[in-house]
Amino acid sequence: MTAVRRGLSSGLVQAFLVLIGLIWLTPLGGLFLSSMRSAEDSAKGGWWTALLAPGQLSFDNYAALLENSGMTQAFWNTVLISVPTTVLVVVLAALAGYAFAWLHFPGRDVVFLVVVALLVVPVQIGLLPVAKLFGQLGLFGSIPGVVLFHVAYGLPFAVFLLRNYFAEIPQEMLEAARMDGGTEWRIFRQLVLPVARPALASLAVFQFLWVWNDMLVALLFADSSSQPLTVALQSQTRQFGSNIDVLAPGAFLSLIVPLVVFFAFQRHFVQGVMAGSVK
């Protein structure tokens, strides 16, 4: 282990990792430069030409994007879909995970096996039946319908993840809390949730990124007034194939928000991944 750490700390390995990082960041940098160029400049040459002609770069495309009511509405639709879905999945999965891990009730193991079995069900199988059901309930083509679909298909994995994490909490700690007069709700809220903060943060990041970048579910369940940013960008591609001055800033905006969320929860995310690997 010491030799591995010494090898990773060597200058050659660090230079290699920096090179890999630059290669991975090149598409992001190219997209950002493209988003700051006019359609005429983009038609004349690739984004790398802006490095030699920085006068091509401006924020005019972003100003026009903010004035585009369709794109701004799609951005806020994405927020209204992603945030409630993430909150609902994390809260419901935490409650169910604690129940499956530490509460005893008839049929607990059978119900948990059913939840685990749902992990193998492809999302494509449920699209048409759920769409028909939502049409009968008046939810088809609305933001609540998209949120409910994402919550339903996000819960099995979330419950499975948190249940296994909660099960690793020492039983003596919970028994001591019960002997001190703590109720299950108080133990869950004041003891289990703080201990499981890294796992909750990791789940929240994964769920948010999944829903924010989704296009398949939104393409079917959202109409023109509730479509998220991914569907709005896809429609722009279909209608205006060379509309790079709209697509590039819209794509960069759609990309930068998940990056901000990831780096905001990076410390908790890494702790959750490391804890899961140790367990």
C-alpha cells in the first residue's frame, strides 16, 4: 500500500493525470468557446480558431438565450422537475430504507425482494402503460406526471442503496438510543440521518444528474409547455440543424448546472463512495 501511494504521488503519474484531465475537459472548453461565437464565425471554422482570434468571443448568444422565452421556460421546467424528484426520492428512500433495515413487520423481506426485483425492469417497459394511466388521471403532458414517473423508477435503486447503508449502522447504537427513551422517528431523524449524510448526498447527486440529463421520459410525458431543456435543445436540432448560436449556449447551460451541483456536494459524495467501498 505504501508503494502504491508513493507511486501515485510521483511527478510522472501526476503529469499523466493532468493530461487525462485536460483531454476530458477539451470538449467542455470547445463547447464554451462555441457558445460565445456567432453563427457566421462558427460556419467559417472550428471552435479552436477562436484561440487565435479572441475578438470572436462575446456573451451575445447568452443574452439572446435569456431573451428566448422558450429556452428560459424549458430551463425552469428542468429545475421544477429535477429538484422535487430528487427531494422526494431521497426522503422516501430514507424512510423505506430505515424500515427495511431496522423495523420488524410481517412480510418485510418479501417486500424488499420485490423492490430489488424492480431494479431489473427496464424503464422502456413502463413508458406506454404509465402514459396511458397518466392520460386517464389527467397527468399526461404535465410536470407532476414527469416527476411521478422519475420518482417511481428512481425509488427501487435508492431504497436498495440506503437500506444496505443503514444496515451497517451498529445495532448497539440504536439499542442505546431506544433505552434512553428515543422513539423510532427521533432515532431516525437525529441519529441515522446524520450518520448517513454521505450516502444521502451521493444518492441526491446521482438522482439529480439522472433526471436533469434525461430526455426519453420527458420526450414522452411532457408537452410543449412543460418540456425540459434537453427536449427543447433536441427540438432546436430537429428544426434548425445549423442553429449553433442557440444550441451551444443552451447545451453549456444544461451542462454547467450539474457540474455546480456535483462540486457543491463533492466532499459528501466522495465520503459516500468511499464508505460504500469500505463496507
